[in-house]
Amino acid sequence: MIYTGVKGTQDYHPALARQFNNLVGDARAVLERYAYQEIILPVLEDEGVFRKGVGEATDIVERQMLKIEGKDNIILRPEGTAQTVRFFLENSLHKQSDFYKFFYIGSMFRGERPQRGRLRQFNQIGVEVFGSHRVSLDAEVIKTASQILAQAGVGEVELKINTLGCLRDKEAFSRLLVERIREHAGHLCEDCRRRREKNPLRIIDCKNDKCKNIVKGLNLEGAHLCAPCKDRFDDLGRLIKEAGVAFVYDPYLVRGLDYYTGTVFEFTSQRLGAQDAIGAGGRYDTLVERLGGPSIPAIGFALGIERMLIALGEPKNETVVAVYVAATSPAMQSPAFMITQQLRDAGINTETDHCEKSLKGQFRYAQRLGVRYVVLVGDEEIKENCVMLKNMQTSGQEKVKIDDLTNKIKNFTTENSEKN
Ligand SMILES: [Zn+2]
Ligand SMILES: [Zn+2]
């Protein structure tokens, strides 16, 4: 028997891996343009970080944490925000500076039964910013996410924004919800009946159609906001619009994690089907304090790389290897190997035969690699220190001195890229 991959995990074959890395590279360039600094944190984390940070009554903590057997409190991280706050506090960064913009790219894990669009191991591009409550920062963070998605070429996305208001507003909203939902309690799903006690805002996130309809009928829109929070949200809308990002106001966007206050947002793509969120984020001004630190305002987002890849569609097979060096006879294998090495040393991506293939077989391999040039190493030419250089696009070929080969190929390659 052969083994299959663990359910809910994904293998990245070469074309997909390339697409993945291109996407990550483009994102990194955008993030650096916006002055974010990269951090790399472990995938193992104390589960307390999430129990305390994300909240006991959230889906992540109740059902989705992936524990390490035999290690009581070590889990595979389910998300990056609470972990980044742990890193921030452990290193007392607030004592060194008052403002930080971080980003990370890495794997997150969920223990829940995997389904389409919800993997057990998935990758995220996330940012976390500490030290400013200014609304201009909210707008910039949203613009950053939108820029990454645009740069990746994931096509049309919809941005929904809402505000939960300050902590007092959020609590008022929660109370209002509990009050108005009381008479409908009997019609809520089992999860929501439980949520009513422990984390009522989660009812708004419920995917159950019955619950959704009940919530829509409650008329909760904006009623809970104090005047400063309302003004702030109006300012945010204006700034985002000025930054050239289209959005819709969604009063029912609350995000299922305890740590959010104020601005929340979500990007969705029609290319994704039922699990249509491609990324989301918001303010978490109380999280640093929840995790034992001082009161420091913060905001961030995470984009799902696998969801972005789905939205991008099938990866193209791109040419990575530029040159194939073919030996026209067994005696030519040794010089072919030397020439291959000479080209590689000059920084040209080059491949040669390792399977004693016939010349025809070598050309087939060269074609599969999509190379631009084939160098034919033949007994006659080698006597004159020459090889034949064949252009695979034009099929033209010419005799070239081995000493000139590197320059010749380099010149062709630059001419080509200038034309493109
Ligand atoms: Zn408020
Ligand atoms: Zn429900």
C-alpha cells in the first residue's frame, strides 16, 4: 500500500509552489513598501495564549485547536494575532518604542473536521500594528490588504466594513442583541442557544439560515454606537474612499473572536463558493491588556493564501530552466556536464542529462522543462572548442565557441526580456 496525505492538508506540486512563492514575494514587496517588518514565529504555542486572547467561547478555542498528544498545553497555532501579542509582550517591545508594524507569512492549523475551503493546515499573510488608535491607521491597514490582493491578481473582491464601537458600545450591542433575541430563543439553533449565554455576538456569525433570518429582523444597525465612535467610523469610510478602495457597510459583520473592538472588515471573492472570505481583520485595542500587558491599541488582518490561490485559478507552467545541454553521443557526456556547470556558474538556469537518454529523449525532456535554448555538444564541434546553440522558439541554430557561449546566451536573454 502507499500512503496518502493527511486529510485537510495540501501538497504543492512545482507549478503550484511557484504560484505560491510568487504570491508571497509580491505580498512581501507590498508590505515592505508600506514599512511593515517581517517576523517569523514558531508554529507551536501555549494554548493559554489563545484561550485568554481569542476567547474561551469562540469556535477556534472550543473546537478547532490542534493539540499535541501528550503535551498538555502545547498546540499548533490556529491564528497569528494572539501569538504576535505574546511575542510583543514577552520581549517588552512597548518599552523600546511606541509604534510597531509587523507582518508574518506562515502556516496555521485547525483541529476541526476539514471541509472544502477549510484546511487543517493553511497559510496566512498577516499584519499586526501596535501603538496607534488613529483612524488613518485603520484606513492604511485596509488599503494594505487591498493592495496585496490587487497585486496578486485575485480578481474582483468585495470589502465589507463595520464597527463594533468601543468596548462599552460592544457590550451595549451585546446586551441589545440578547434582549431582542429573547423572544426568538426557541427558534435558534443549538449552538446559538448556548452562545446566548456565553458569547451572544457569535449568533450574528451563525451560518444557520434560521438564525440568519432572526438576526436580520432585529434591527440592530448602528443603534449601539456612541457619538465619537460613530464619527470615527464616518471618517474611516471617507479615508478608505479617498485611498481608492471600494467598500460596503455591513452592520452584521462582527467577526467571531473576542478580541475585536472598533473597526472590523472582511474581503470576499465570488470565485470561492460558500467559504467566500479571502481575508479579514480589525482593531483589537483590548487584546494586549487581556494577555497581561498595558493598554496598547492595535489593528491587523490575515489573508488566506490557499483561498487566494483558488481565486487565482490554475497555475501556469512557467519557464524556469533557460538552457538544456544535450550530449549527442555517450562520449560527449563529460564535456556536456562541464559546459552545464560553466553556465550555472554564470547564473544561467541549466539542466543536462542524467539518464543516458537518446538525443530524442533529451529533446523531449528539454521541451517539458520549457527551455529557450538547447546546447548540442557534438564530437565534430568539440574538436574546434565549439558547440551548436539551438533557439527553441525560432528553431534556428548556430555554431558558437564554448568561451563565448555564456555571453551569447546572456545577451539573447536580455534582448528577449527587453522585447517582452
Ligand atoms: Zn463608542
Ligand atoms: Zn445558530
